[in-house]
Amino acid sequence: MKKLKWWQQLLYQLGFVSIALFVIVPIWGMVQMAFDASVRGWPLEFRLFPKEFTLDVFRAVWERPAQTLSFLGTLRNSLIVAGGAALIAVGFGASAAYAFARFRFPGQQFRLFVLLLVALLPAVALMTPLYILLSTVGLRTTLFGMMIVYAAISMPLCVWNMRAAFQAVPKEIEESAFIDGATLWQTFWKISLRLALPSIGVAALLAFLIGYSEFAIGWLFVDKPANVTLAMAISGLQREVGISSNLAAVAIMMSIPVVIVFIALQRYLLRGSLFGAVEE
């Protein structure tokens, strides 16, 4: 490996520091604003530390981040909707991804192109058909209906991610299972699916984050406060009080479950993001 000169090392380090500051400074500004009792509206200056340290902001948003629900109530709705969307997207997407990876059938490339096209479309393009469909079957204003919405948005990306993972599973392993008498379902369930599990975990996390953080489309499918998610509560709070300590506190509290999940699964997520990078 070629050794870099001192000025090249310096440029690389300056670049890394710039990227780190670009990410860390806004997060730190939000954290100090959440603990600062002197902030009453739009912050007029950036401070490294709170001017008037307090925990009252967190107590207030814990009791009532939305109009009628507590923080735990909105968090429960978010976890139900995002978790359900991830299960639907991965459950149905895994079989489609395996079919695209292992089988050859007429129109396969065209279907892959359509799938990619849908994945690249803005989510707002799906609002009208999903609204009509869920209204017809009577699920538009339910949490289950919101699960279907976010699963439909995230499934194309999940299928593409899992397809690459299934392609990276050596065919010789599956052929050995067939020789030993395994059926197609047994091979898929006990071999291919387990070997591709890290990438499936990445796809599930992606679908979960879409359902957990999206709020603009979700408002179309909510008609009562009991179904408001945490992301919607933050959106409503921003319209009501603007940029404030309350909004920063709710944003921090909303991020905690995602950070915990990522820390707990980071080793598997890293393996899944690399799995399938080289296709056959």
C-alpha cells in the first residue's frame, strides 16, 4: 500500500474533521437548546452550553407532546406502525427478492425496472391510489392502514436490497440441499433466508425508519388524535410553537429508540450492508 505524504494526510484529516463538524454541530445545537430554559422561540445565537440549564422541558413534552396523547402514547403508535410496516415489507419482499435472484421468467428485467422506478418515485406519488384503496376497504383511518402505506413505500427498496443478498448466497449450497432431499421451501427457509439474514435486517431497519420518521403522508390517514404518531406530534408542535426547546426535546427523545436499536445491532447491520456487495 502506498504511503501518503504528510500534506496528503493533513488534507484527509481536515476533510474528515469538516465532515464530523457538519454532522455534530447541528446535533449539539439541538441538545443544548433542549436543556436551555432561556430559549422561547427561534434561537438567535449558537451556544456551546445552555444559558439556563433545566429539565422542565423534557418533563413537559413527556406528559403532552401532542394535544391529547402523552409521549408514551405517541411512541407506542409510532412503534406499532413502523414495526408493522417493516414486517409487511420484509415478509412479502423476501419472497419477491428470492424469486428475482434465483428464477428466470418472462418479463423479469422489465419487472425489475418497474420496481426500481417505483422505488425512485417520490412517496407523494402513491398518496392518491393508496387513499382510494384504503378508503374502499375501510382501513384508511386505522393504524393497520398506515402500516400498509409505509410498507408500500419501503418495499421496493427492501426487495432490491434483499435481492442482492440472495444473489450472494452460493448456488452450490442450495443445490446440495436439493440433492439431500430438501424441498424448495425448506431450502429457502432454512438455508438462503438464514444466510441472507444480516441484509434482511438492514432492509427491515430501513422500512422501520421510513414508518417511524414520516409524517406528511400519514396525516391523510389519521382522523382522530388517538392514532397520531410521534413524527406527526413533532410536526404539529413545530406548527404550533415554531423552533423551540420543546421541539428539540421531543426530537431527542424520538431519536433514543433508534440509537438503541442501532447500537445493539451495529455489528449485524455492518455485516448486512457489506453482504451481497459483489454479485455473481
